[in-house]
Amino acid sequence: MSKFIIHRSALLILAGLLLFSGCNSKTANGPADLVLRNGFIYTVDSLSTKVEAVAIKGSEFIYVGSNSGVEDYIGKDTKVIDLENKLVLPGFIDSHCHTVSAYKQFYELNLYGLTSVKAIQEQIKKFRSANPDLKYLKGRGWSNTNFPKTGPDKKILDEIVRDIPVALSSEDGHSKWVNSKTLELAGITRSTKSPAGGVIEHDPITGEPTGTLRENAADLVADIFSDYSVTQLIMGLEAYQKMALAFGITTAHDAYLDSWSNEITAYDSLERSNQLSMRIRASLYVDPEKGLEQIEPLIKERARNKGELFQTPAAKIFVDGVVEGSTAYLKEPYKHLPNSRGEFLWDMDKLNAMCAELNKNGFQIHVHSIGDAATAKTLDAFAYSMDKNGKHDFRNMITHLQLVSPEDIIRFHDLGVVALPQPYWFTKDQYYYIIQVPYLGQKRADEEYPMGSFFKAGVVSASSSDYPVTVPCNPLIAIQTGITRLLPGVTDSTEILFPQERVTLEEMIRSFTINGAYANFQENVTGSIEKGKSADLIVLDKNLFDIPVDQINAARVLRTIFMGKEVFLFSSESN
């Protein structure tokens, strides 16, 4: 009896050794559903491994390695794709965007790229002619660079639309341009005071409101315009998803959702009907005018959104505005407003308490911060939370980071804070010349948007677009710009913005893949091409490692695979 037990134990041990040695991969995993081979596959794993082939079964990678090794995974029903040495990367991750705003880009009045009053007026006329039954007109996309410091004037809109209210968001989303009808319905006159955290722009000669409402002042006209319906939001999200997948984006973080809103219902409806073909994480808005009592509803909302693809694990806080509105909070005064440093939107004691309580309840905190003073205060609040809660893996995030003091970059690392920059903006563009230099002065304008320093300090830096502020939100444009810090097509080295902050191709790819996964607590799920992870990948028509850096933005995604399924395939119609 004892001999039999010993022999059986030995056989079990031997069988286990054979299993873990991978003696027959097909026996252990079965044939793959999909094999991609003969490629240049940049895995973005911890060793930046490059391989030739992958095998996918169901939604996961079951093999990552050589062409010869992948043969074991090919069965009679396995689909095999010959990559012909094309570059494969993990699916891109956009770690700060506003996907739910897509309805505004695709279905409302679109002013992006229009630089003259005449062109804007013609676009409005064309849109209204195509939609004659409008009860109000909404749109987006005008640029602060095309108008004076007090913003675009209501008279421009009044010339063509006087009978219905009009509200047009700036391309950065922080200002609204309205006509006289809207001001009348809202009761806004020359004597109306700007609300806390907002600015009603006035004509410096007449004192009349110009029609430009910045930050919280835009809320004064909000009730005039209906909320978007769930159907409208779904239409927008479907259009966004189609566009994002064509850009290779398989995970996105929607950076601002209201709890118990149509926005969340739209996401939930798409997931329940199996219409989501990408992963969405989102942040729930925290109101600075309210106290800790809002945390319990946030907890309940988070608990409702536990789908595989759509979840709301983070809380969104705005601490300042934007430079173009002179509302970003700075350590030193604005050059054009020597008595102003902008405005911090929170009482510091309230912000400390809010951050500590959010972290205590398991929320990751996602902060909008443009100015250097705003970022310093945000880091103070995160330090307060750590002091109260102990050192935990909160992965609090700060986005935009237009101006950051060098000493505060070190604090990001020490506090475990994730940086979420938008590399698309790292150029001397119209905003630089028309707004940033006059508003900030040459030195500060020339030290905007650090990124290389974050990498050098060991800070996790996850790139993002802030879509629809950035259109198009193609990560390949951002990857090139993060490396060159030049506008595409510009070669003059004097036009490089903050040249010492340039980063490498490898760092830019990591920022859009594994770092984005880390920022969203998804590094064990996606962000790199490794066995057991979600099979999220893209195939490019050009190898970014072999072409000149100024050609990266012209590369094209040929194929996007998400969770093992092909969700985008390039064709002439998709170009």
C-alpha cells in the first residue's frame, strides 16, 4: 500500500513538471483563434521585448514569441495573419478625454479650424439652413486666438441669429460665446456680477457684456438649453468609438461625468447591448460648492457602474481655469494683468478634507490643474491625504500641467502621483504667440508643458488628448510632437518649445500604452502584449522605429484588435 502511494505521488509530481515546462502548448491551451506572425511586435513589457508572433484565444494572448514557437498554436480553424514585418503595438490608451462630448463634434455646429468672422458666420448660416426648426443653436470649436482678450462679441452672432438663443463653446471648453437673446433670457446685463470661479467679459468702453462667458459664468445660461438625451449621447459615443478605434485607441478615460446622468445611462446602455468595443474608465465630478456630503452619492454611483468595460472609479476636481481665460492659478501675476494671479477654485481646508475623504473611500482623484500654483496646492492636498490615510496606492492624477515648478515634479514621484499631459499641445502654435507669450511673458511661455522631467524623475506619465479640445485625437500626432516639440511640417529649431523636455519614441509609446494602463489600474489587464493579458493591439503601416520622426504623424493604423476581436480594419472608405 505504501509503495503504491509513493509511486502515485511521483507520477503526479512528474506530470506537474511536464505541465509547467510547456511540453505541449496546444494540449495546454488548445488551438488559437487567431495568430499574427512575421511581424515586428513591440510588446512594451518591462524589458521592451520585440517578438515576431502572437497567438490569441478568446480575449487573451496565449502566446507571445517567435514564428517557430507560434506554430504549436495553429489548428485547422485558426485564422492566421501574415504581418509582413509590420509594426504591432499594444492598443493605445487615452488617459484624459471627454468621449461623452462627441455629440457636440459630430452633430452640432462645428467651428473647428475657422479663423475669420466671415467663415464662422457662413458656417452658422449653413447649419441653420440645414436645421430650420431649431429652438436654440449650440456648437463648439471657436478659438480664443482669433478674438480680443474680452472674447468674441455677441454682435457677430446677432447679425445672423437674433430670434433664438445661441451658445458656442470655445475649442478648449472653458468659455461660451452667446448672442443677445441668450443674455436677455438669462438676465445678464452690464450690472451682473461675475460668479465665483467665472468671468463675464465686458466691453472696456461701453461696459456691456461682450457675450463671452468664461468658466462658471457659462452656468448662468445653462438652463436655457436642454440637456442631451440618452439617444443623442449614444449617437455621439458611437461616432467617437468608430473614430477612436481607427486611431488605435482601445481604452479611454472620460474625465468628467455627472452622477446619475444621461451620460452614464448612455454608456451603460451601450455596454448592456454589447455595442462597446473599447474599454472606458471615467471620473465623477466633485462640486467645490458642496461638502463631504456628496461623497456618499459618489460611492453609490461608482457601485452602479461595475461592467467589464465601463466603470467610474475616479473623482474629478477642477482647481483652476485656463491661461487663455486668465483663470489659471499662477505663482506670479499674469503679464497682461499685473494684479491678478488667476483664481484657485477651492478653499484649501475644504480641498484637503475632500481629498483625504475621497482617498479614504477608495477613490482615485483626477485633478484639472493648469497653473504652477494650482499644481503646488493640489500636491499639498494629496500630501495631506497621505498623512491622514497613510501611504497607499491611490494613483491620484493631475492633468494638463501647463506650468509646473521643477521642485513640484519631484513631489509627484514622492507622492505617487500620475502626470497626465497632452503632448499634442507641445508646440509654438497660435496660442503660444497670441496668448501665452503676452499673458505669461517670454520665460514662462518658453517653459510650458514639461514631460521629459517627469520621466527623469521616475514619475509615471500617461499621455492624453483632452478630446474634443484636441481634434483629431490621433495618438500618432502626439507621439511625434512629444519627441520633436514642433508643429508637424516645421523644421526650424528655434521653434522647438522647451527643447530639454523632449522625450524618446520609446517613452512616448509607453505613455500611450502601459503607463496609461497603470494610470487606470489596468496594468495587469492591458497596456502591453503579454501572455494572459487582454488581446488589445494595433497594426501600423509604417515601423515608427525605422522612419524619420517627422513622418510618424503620417503613419496609419491598419488594424485594431480589442479583446481578441477585430474592431477596425483599414479600407479606402475609412481613410
